[in-house]
Amino acid sequence: MFRVVLGRTPTVAERDANALGLFKSEVFESRLSHMLDSEEFNIMALPGRVAQATKNWTGRRVFFLHVPKTAGTSARLALIEALGVPAFEYYNRVTYLKDEPAKLENNFWPFWVGHENISDFPNDFAGITFFRETRSRFLSLYRQYSRVGQEVFQILDPEIREETKRSSLKVLATPLGKWLSDPKLESTIGFYIPSKEYGRNSINLTEFRTYVDTLSSRKTKEILSESFSRFSHAAWSHDETGILRAVSGVSGREINVLPRENIFPNLDGLPPQVLDADTLAKLNAIQEKEAVLFKVAHEHGLVPLLSKSEADDLFEITAKRLGFTFA
């Protein structure tokens, strides 16, 4: 641990202090966290690692607004390869990020990624994002939330880990139609409506969701238009060629292969779900509400609009793949 993180061998005293107890995962995590936060690491090890990580950087500064369940994991890996630097993953799951992004000491980093609001990203970075047919995304999101409690996640904070499991088991026991009525449901639009005045992680706040819901159609279009002016590239998640073109365009490096991640979910243990008339009506209402998002993105030249038949085909394919049946 000392050789890898600090680049030196431990002293006898350090070896003795750490020899016992490191077989316990929580002790190892605590010691390693303390080492990474130490002044020695910041002075002796970190500059060299940063220099190594950015030596092939092209000079482009990019943020990737990653809406969950939009092929973002594969796109993130492609962007990392294209830009030649690791991603600063500014996710809600990173519990040590307490400050506003502009106040972080690593705000110089050239590539930021996050399930974050548009206002959380540096203004001078070129933006890239991806969209998915609305109903398909919510089916996938529901299945993901249902699976969390059945999978092993490397969440160090025990309270967050247990809360995540409880939330997942609650979703697992909730039919899709009822889950779609949850006021805490993440609308795609909320990622692109600036929420700076509500603070970090405000996309999860009831106050912010209420604000988004009460915006007039004209005001929503106006705000979205301003937000999309920050994006130079985008694509639909089902359009692999479009994703590769967007990644290549924003990075300045040609990328011809999209990594395959999170393609075939394991449906074992998940209860069957029937898409009845009431559930379909709720999904269609969400789709209609989010139509303005894609229309404004289209007006900015970011993506083509989907026809009704294209959207319906994508929805039916997704439903079948994720184990949903139609009443």
C-alpha cells in the first residue's frame, strides 16, 4: 500500500502500526483514505500522477452530462479513450464532494462526468450528452433500481450502502405503474434546467422538481435553449454511429468502436411486469411531457427527432428485452 500510493517503503513504526487489522475491509479502507488525504500524498505523489495522467491530453476541455440509462457508461469509456485522460466522475455516489465544483481544487481537470445538473459543470467546457426514447429509459431505470439491492456495490459509507439497499428493495416490491407516480422520479428535463440556487444534488429535491413542473411551456423552452447552447455534441442512445460521431467530434480524435457495457441485464429474481392500460397511459404522459426536451435539442442541431413509429419500435424492443409484457 505504501509503495503503490506514496511511492516509498513504510518505516518500521508504520509497518508495525498497520500490520494488524488490515485484513478487515473497513480498517483497510480507512487507512487508505487517510493516506490519500495526507499532505505527503498531495506533495510527493499527486503531482507526478497528474502529470502522467494528462501527458497525452489534447487540450480540449469536456464535460459529459450523463443522464442514467442512456448508454452513458459505454460513451464515458469511449470518451476516456478519445481524450486520453481519466474522467473526474462527479457523481452523487462520491460522498466526499461537499463543495461547489468551482471551489474544488481539481477544477482544472479536462474531463468531467456526472449524473449532475447542467449548472454543476464548468462553463468553459464543451458539453456532450445522450438521449433515449423516454418510455424505454423509464423501463430500464425501473429495472436498474430493482436490481441494486441484489448486487454488490462498492459503496464505502455503510449508511449510504444500507439506504441504497432499502430503496432498491422498496422498488422491487412496487409495481411499475405505482412507481411511475412517485414524485421523486427523475425526469430527464430536470438534468437540463439549471438548479444552482437549490444547491448540489438538487435534482433529487422536491422543491426543485416542483419548480420544474410549474414552469410554463414557453419558459421551459427558453431555459432549455440556453442550456443546450452549452452542448456541442449529442446523440440518441440507440444510434451507435451517432454516438461515435459525437465522441469523435467533441474530443477531436476519431473513435470507431463503442465499448459494450450494461447491455444484457440479469432478470433473475425480478417479478414479471405487465404493461396494462393505466401503466402505458402514465408512460405516454411522461413521453409527451419530455417531448419539448428533444424538440429544443433538435432545434440546436444536436439530434434528429424520432418519428412515432421509431419511438414505438424502440419502446417495444426495450420492453421485451427487459422482461415486460403487454396486457
